[in-house]
Amino acid sequence: MDLVTQARTERPIRREGRSRAAPGSAARELDAEVARLLRVRGGELAEPLLWQRPSHRREVEAIVAQLAPIRSRIALLSSWDRESRWDSAVRLAYALVWLRLGQRRAAEYGPRVTRQAQRRLLVRARG
């Protein structure tokens, strides 16, 4: 293969005006957004002024509602990879849904019972 043909085949494929992302970069981007949201919620970072605007909050809520049919983090990540995720409302909505999916998944397994609590339950049952 000559150099011109090789250069043409190695160029990144352009999609919607952006270069194709490297594998795993979507997950890293979403992870960074979730970390930022958690830092704001934890008081480590000040809430951005944009997040405090009622119009922005309504926009985020509308996007979260559109993402409601998504039931797994894998599907959400796939959607994140396809979407134009540069808008603040979109990024925040995806981070919120990511956290909610994690909470829903944890709730499916119920609360963890410690061994000590299990022993107490057995002692009470034997009575």
C-alpha cells in the first residue's frame, strides 16, 4: 500500500463535525461528569451559577425524563457516546441518570446484613 492510501485509511472518521473518540473515552467523560456532580453535592465544589437557574433545571429535568426508558448503565453509556454531550444540561442530566441507575441496581439486592445481625436473627428465631 502506498503512503497516500495508507494516510487516507488511517485518518479518524468524522462524525457531526467531531473526530471519532477513542475507545473508552465516553466512559471516562461520563465518569468525570459524575465525579463533578458528586463533588458539588458533597460541598467540595460550589454549585455552578448556571445550575441554579430555574430554566436550566427545567431543561435538565426534561432531558432526564427523555432518558427514563434507559434501564442499564451500559445502555446509558451507549446513548452518551452517540449524543452531542457538550451542553451543560445534557451532561448534568446524564450524570444524574447514571447515579440513579446505580442506586436502582443497589436497591435490587436490598440492604446488606452483617454477620453479627444474622446471628442475632438466628438467636431470636431459635428463641
